[in-house]
Amino acid sequence: MKKFRFEQILKIKQQLEEIKKSELAHQNEILKGYIEKKLEFEERLNEAKEELKGLYMGVFFPNEVRSYSQFMGNLKKRIDIQNQLIYYQQAKVEEKKRELIHSMIEKKKYEKLKEKHLINLVNELKQLENKELDGIISYKIYKSLGDNSGR
């Protein structure tokens, strides 16, 4: 029986696809972390704004307002940095998705080749079986003709 000659390549393509899937999952986890960090900064910023409003309602000192303003300014900078990180990470995720899709297409090509190989093998086996059956039938016909003529 003929062996599929690209079996090793197919196995490598399958392994490569698994690697690409894990890389994509890893990049998605990093993206999720950046988004969570951004949400945390935004939540802190909103809390600081509420505290500052509370200060304005009562007696406040200019130093307190200045520190809240600096704190909120730093949080806004951090949020901007997180937005940039999220943007770049989304680009990485998209690149990993493209790589995974390409890897899946490559693997699919070899799976189709293997499927065609198996279909050809089945057809060859059927042809051999039919040839054997034809030989047996011919032998039986020949033998029966020989038996009838000899009596």
C-alpha cells in the first residue's frame, strides 16, 4: 500500500497551526491585561474627580486641589499610554490572526492532498479487487466449459 508522501509535512503544518493558536491566545491575554489596566486607571480617575467635587463643596486648600490635579493629569497620561499599548497590541493580535489563518489554509491544502491520496488508494484497491474477481470468474467459466466438453 502506498504511503502518503507528504505525511510529515502535514504533521508539521498541524503543529505549526497549534503553535499559531497558542501565540494568538497569548497575544489576546496581553491585550486583555492592557484593557483591564486602562479600565482601572479610568476608574481611579473618576474616583479622583468625585473626591475633587467633594472638596469643592466644602472647605478646601489650594495644595489639595493642586495634588488632585497633578494626580488626575498623571492618570490621564497613563490612560493615553494604555490606549497606545492597546492599539499596538491589537495590531499584533491581528497579525497573529492572519498568520493563523494562513497556517490553517496551508494545513487544509495538505489535508485535501491526503484525502485525494486516500480516494486514489481506494479506487486502486477496487480495481485490483475487480481484476481478481474477473480472473476468478474467467477461471470458473473456463473450467466449466472444459468440464462440459470433456464428457
